[in-house]
Amino acid sequence: MTREPPKLPPKLIVAVVGHTNTGKTSLVRTLTRDTGFGDVSNRPATTRHVEGTELLVDGQPLVELYDTPGLEDPMGLLEHLESLRGDRRCDWIEVIKEFLAEPAGGAFGQEAKAIRQVLASDVALYVIDARDRVLGKHRDELEILGRCARPVVPVLNFTASAEARTAEWREHLARINMHAVAEFDTVVVDESSEQRLFEKMRTLLDRFRPALDALLADRARQRAGLINAAAEMLADLLIDVAACRMTVPEQDIDRRDISLDQLKQIVRQREQQCVGALLELFRFNGDDYEEDALPIRGGQWGSDLFSPASLRAFGIRASGGAAAGAAAGLAIDAITGGLTLGAAAALGATLGALWSGFGSHGRRLADVFRGYTELRVADETLRLLAARQVELIAALLRRGHASQDKLRLNTEAEARRSVWVSAPLPDEIEDARFHPEWSNLNGNTGGAMVDRSAVRDRLAERIVRALTLPVVVAG
Ligand SMILES: Nc1nc2c(ncn2[C@@H]2O[C@H](COP(=O)(O)OP(=O)(O)OP(=O)(O)O)[C@@H](O)[C@H]2O)c(=O)[nH]1
Ligand SMILES: [Mg+2]
């Protein structure tokens, strides 16, 4: 029996239009999550041709988006349309079609490309640089679009800028009967502005409600999935590092110093692996984060995880009696009679019992450790690891794929950081401290570890809560 393929909702075709340099291409990049789409530059007239792309839901294209060249001479075009119409009383759309029938749009080649696409679309997104005053050129452009007999959704871009004249624009647009206005900033995108943009389109386009609903639901799912996956990566990192330890003979200071360096190196690499995985998860490629937005440069944290300056930058204080010099950011515990001091104090357990996770190795290890020193990563380093990865994830979540500016979100970053900086470290991290077998950095081969997965999941949930923290902006 052959099953009917599921019926797809009608595909929505969207033209992105506006004056040159208002961020049309940037908007398409952001909505498609495709940093490679088109060319973005602060020079005018960057886009010279109409270029299309699709928004997919479950592999099905539900929306087609067309980027268009900027409108450069709306006043001239308006006059041209007036003269084409002359004394006739025909609908403007007829005049527009006559204009488009002129060879290459006459003197208005760029405009003709954009307007032809508007006519071939179900809706036009009219992108406005909200830092501009409402000028004659905007009025003319809106007038021309009004003659194309297509619904228009004005999109106020650059709204995160201090110079944005959002209220002024809204007032003007309301006066010309445009009430479904979307606000956006292609650099500082939060999911709600994107959601509202699709909702505004939905109010004007009843026929495409199923496509837009599916898209909205899919975007929400994708975001939740991204947050969960990122939180799991960070939880894995923290458990690997918290549970990581090295032992060196108590008397052998040279070996100890070499091991300290090795331990740092292993932890640095593990952090870098996490950063790489996060960037990949968010589909940012090498060139994107060079010049802008992310708190990292060239895919790396510029400042060393073990430098006191890095701790200070995140407002983290080194724990009391913290090791300095080679051991900065690490903790060194003497092991006496088979006990680590830290472990014994915290658990009152013998090392043998404590390391029972090693199974048959437990006893041998306990013997070997007599007269040894144990190196592990200090609390402040774990705080810093957590705080900076949370900051990176938050920036990746917020950043528009078109971003070319440095992102400043200090208030929000502060709120997220404080969770890791001053509060006691989560129980899950304390647990990991006593389970060296949980760390993939201890040369363990992994294998199924029910306890580790349960703790990892709980820690990941905690990180998700920190990432979705409602931010109270002071003042
Ligand atoms: N800060 C900030 N910059 C933006 C925003 N949107 C676009 N830009 C920048 O503005 C400049 C123009 O962006 P484009 O996307 O090339 O603009 P366009 O409308 O496609 O330009 P043309 O193709 O030339 O008509 C680029 O330097 C973008 O990085 C925004 O919301 N905020
Ligand atoms: Mg462009």
C-alpha cells in the first residue's frame, strides 16, 4: 500500500526590499542562519542582483526569501511612474507592470529588479535603518511599494543602536496605515524579535498561517535544542575537569612542576575542544568571529585560563591560600596514608573506598599513592571555565549571523556570570571531584557510567537555567 505524502502548507514567497545599506542582506543572513549568504558591506549598492534562499522546516522549504538591490533613486522612479500614467485613471499596478516591461527598467535598472521581485512575492519586508530620520526617500519608497498591490511589513533595523528613532518611525508608519511593524537588529538578535517578525507577517497573510506556524514552532524547537546541546557540552567539560587529577611523588619537585604544566595543558586543550564544538554547534565558521561580536578571538579565549588576570576579568577571587606561580589555578593535596587531605576532610573516606570506581585497580592505586601528592584543578578555575563558556554560549545565542560589530551585553553577562562567580559551586561539580573515573582526561576509556550521565544531566539542566535566566536590568 502506498502512503500519500503529507500535504505541505503553501510556500510563502518574501521579497526583502529597502533603501541601499539598510541591512537587507544582513536580515536574510540572520533569518536563514547562513553567514555565507550574499555580500554585506557598509558601502552602498553592495547587492546588485536578486538572490533567493529558503527557510526549511524538516527539510521542506516553507518560505522563500529574496534579497534585492537597494532602491537608490525612489524620487526619480516616482516621477517616472507619474509620467508613465499620465492622465489615465488606471490602477497603479498596471503602471508598475508597464514600467517593468521597459527594457531593463529604463534608467531605473536596480529599482526594477527589486520591484519585479516584489510582484513575484506574497509579501515585501521593507527594511529601514531606524537611525535615519523619516525622509522624503522613505516616503517615496513606501509610496512605490504601496502601488505594487502586495502586503508590506516595515522592518525597523538597527534598533539596538542608541540613535534608533524607533518611536518616531512607528508614529509615521501608523499615520500611513502601516501597523504591522517589526523591530529587528541583525547584530543583536534575540529570539523574540525574530518570532515577532514572523508573527507580524502572519497577521497579514492568513493563507500562509500554516507555513508560518510551522516555522515558528520549528525555530522554538531548534533554539531549545541548541541550548540543551550547548549545556551538555559545558557540563561534560566541567565534569571532565573537576574529576581530573594527577599524582606525583611527594618529594619530586621537578616532576611535580612538569605535571602541573601537563595538567594545565590538558585542561586548556579540553576547554578549546569545547569552544570548537560550541562554534560548530552554532554553525559559525572560521571567518565569522575574527572581527566581531563573540567574546573570543580567532576561535579561542585570548587570555589564559590559569592567569590571575583572567580570573579578575570575570570577577572571580582565587580561593584562600591559592597556589601561586606554576600552580596558579590548580590545587595540590598531599596524600598521607592513602588519603588525600581534601578528600578525607570532605568525605571521611579512605582513598581505596573513594576510588572504588576503578574496581580492581582501587587497592593498587591506594598503595601507589602513599607518599604521593595529588594535583587537581582549583575551584576558581572551574568557576572561570563555567563562566566564560556560559558567556560564549549566551553570545552565540544572541548574535545575528550578520554581525560585524562588537557585541556589548554587559548587564546580561554580569547576571549570568554571578551564578558561577560567587555562589557555591554546584553539588554536581563537588560530586565529580570524588569520581576520577568520570573524567575523560584521566586516561579513562569511558564506557557506560550511569552515575556520571545522571550528574551530567543535572548539571546541564542547571546550566540551561542559567542561560535562560530572566535578566533584570538595573535603573
Ligand atoms: N549595528 C548594526 N549594523 C547592521 C545592522 N544591519 C546591517 N548592519 C550593517 O550595515 C551595513 C549594510 O548592511 P547590508 O546587509 O550590506 O545592507 P544592504 O541593505 O543589503 O545593502 P545594499 O545591498 O548595498 O543595498 C553592513 O556593514 C552591516 O554589517 C544592524 O541591525 N545593526
Ligand atoms: Mg545587500
